[in-house]
Amino acid sequence: DVKVTQSSRYLVKRTGEKVFLECVQDMDHENMFWYRQDPGLGLRLIYFSYDVKMKEKGDIPEGYSVSREKKERFSLILESASTNQTSMYLCASNPSEGHMATSRLPRYFGPGTRLTVL
Amino acid sequence: GENVEQHPSTLSVQEGDSAVIKCTYSDSASNYFPWYKQELGKGPQLIIDIRSNVGEKKDQRIAVTLNKTAKHFSLHITETQPEDSAVYFCAASMGKLIFGAGTRLAVHP
């Protein structure tokens, strides 16, 4: 079974703090994703990484950065947390399957990190 | 850009009844339509998907239908069980995946 794990289930931080959210997958997948989930808005893509040190901005990258130094680990960084970044953060992965467009889409999700910024 | 609308936002059914969730998309070039189920405290799980060259797909009690002309697709769950209770998300993709807002399904024994 594919396993995507996230370092924390719940996190409470203060405005202005630097926040690190960690995600690890154990199936050697090339593609990894960070989404945020908000009520009534569904899931929105923050960043996508298709290989080590490679990244693409998603729909809402402002206020976030990412790091992918190793294939299995994809980190989301909030440089200076703000209250509007209070949300559920979901990491996902997917293997590359040649040129199939669906390999760039999230298939396996982690359990999520609920972040509260006070 | 692509927009996906999902209805209803909440759905309550009796065990054994059928449940239908509907989504519409705006970009006619969308060619891949997955459905995810998110149980309480867990991440979304891909449960079924359909590509634009297919009109219907079934997997046991769940089925998805696609009407490309009308740009809408639906999830059908038959013989619902309490363990079907979850939030369901539709999504549409033309390279990038756009999610609907979700439907909270409650199946009452």
C-alpha cells in the first residue's frame, strides 16, 4: 500500500512565525503536491514538484514556498504565517507514467495537517 | 479558467437508497474526471475516474456518467451503506485538476 505521511495532524502557530509542513511518501513517486482545503472551496493547488529540486507554482502560491531535496520528501514553508493561512493542508503523490497526463494529477493523499494561525 | 460546480453541498439518504452527486465543468477541453471520497480525519481517496472518450463507468456499487455535450458528470452510489458517509469531491482536468466544493453525504441506518 502506498503511504503518504504528514509530520503533524494539528499545528497551532502565531502570526509572523515561519512554519514548516513535512510530507513523506514511501513509494518512490516522482510527483508530489501540496493542496489547501477550505470549506466551500474544495482543494486548491499550492505547489507541485515533478522531481527532486523541481517545482511548479499552483493556483495559490502566494505566501508559500516549497523544498524537495530528496525524492521522498516534499516540504511546504510558510515564510511568515498569517491568519488567512489557517486551513487544512494536504500532501499528495503520484508516480510518473510516461507521458500520461494523469500522472501529473494527485492520486494518493496524506491525512492532512490542520494549521491554525493565531 | 476552468470552473467546477458541484451539487448538492449536503445529501442525506436512508441506508439502501441511491445517492447521486452532480458536477458541471466550464472548459470543454477537460478530458479526465476523477471522484474522491474523504472520510472524517483522512485525506481524499480516489474512488473512480472517467475519461472523455467514455460515457459511463461502473465499479460495484458506484458508477460515473459523463455528458460531454452538456459538460456535466455525475456519481451514482446504489444500495448505500453507513460506511459510504463521507465528503465526496468531483474534479475535472485538462492538464490541471480543478476540484468541486464537495458534497457531504450522510447515510442513515
